Amino acid sequence: MAALFGQGASDGRREPKSLVEFRAGKMKQRGTTVSADTRKGLVYLKVEDSLLHFYWKDRQTGKVEDDLIIFPGDAELSRVGQCTTGRVYMLKFRDASSRRFFYWMQEPKESKDEDLVKKVNELIDNPPDPSQSTADGPLGPMGGLLGSQMQSLLGGMGGGVDQQQLMELLTSGALGPMGRVLGYDGGGGGG
């Protein structure tokens, strides 16, 4: 079944794709001074469980250290103008707490910084509609199969399942709502 459904999360759900990502290190804050954490990192944004998440992970270990949920218009990423020795950015929340997180760009081309920051702020201000996601849309977690993998199967381009296996899968009811969409009610008769 792994060939049919692809590799996903351990619970069978497909891992959502990052909306934007870029290499960036974290900054440590002590009082009013920030200093660079020398680790290589990755900042990325994803919509999970209908919420926008801002992540920072260590690229060496793969460990996620920051998982910040951001509501529309709740924060802003901006360059720290006072820093003249590097490309430092601050994610500042607009709520009463005024939480701030600092990152330093590790992307090789500084010319792309402005576009990345603009994309992050656009996503914060106008996050994508989670109902548009194919990974967990109206058909549930199996909805993503109506994408390229199902088209590949139905188009005869392979995918690791032959016609008999596909018919058994459709008529067994294992596809739940997707089987009904395709005209199979799970009772052995197809539509």
C-alpha cells in the first residue's frame, strides 16, 4: 500500500507542504542584546489543523525548536535595522505580550531576503484557506488521492497497483468517502 499512498506521516496522514521556507539561524536574547546561535537552521511556514505554524528547526539534528501558531495579522517579520554586522530579522507579535523572536539569514543571496520576508508577512496577514488543501479536504485524509497519485493509477501510468488490486480496494470499502465519490459503496457493487 505504501506505493499507492506514498510515504506520509506515521499516522497515515500526508505531511503538509511548506508554504515558504528559508535557511536561518536563531538568535539568543539576553536583556536588550541578541547574539547569534551558530547552528544551521530552517524557518518554514505550514498550515496544520487549520492553523498557520511558524517553525524553526535545527538542520543538523532535524529537531524542531520553535512551533509558533500565528493567527491572521497577529505578527510581523521585519529586518532589525540596528544590526549592521549581519542580516537579522525579528518576528514580533502584535498582541499585548509583544513576544519577539530573532533569526539571522543563512541564505547565500541577500538579494532574496526582501522577497522571503514579504512572502512570510503575506502568509501571516492572509493565510491560505485550509479547505483548499488536498491533503485533508472534504473527503478526509484520503482526499489527496484524487490528486496526481489517483490520476496516475487511473491513467494506466503505474503506481504499484494493478487493475484487480484497485477493484478490490474500491469494493472493500477501505477508501471510505473516496470510494463513494468514485461510485463504490463498499458492498461489493459498483456504480
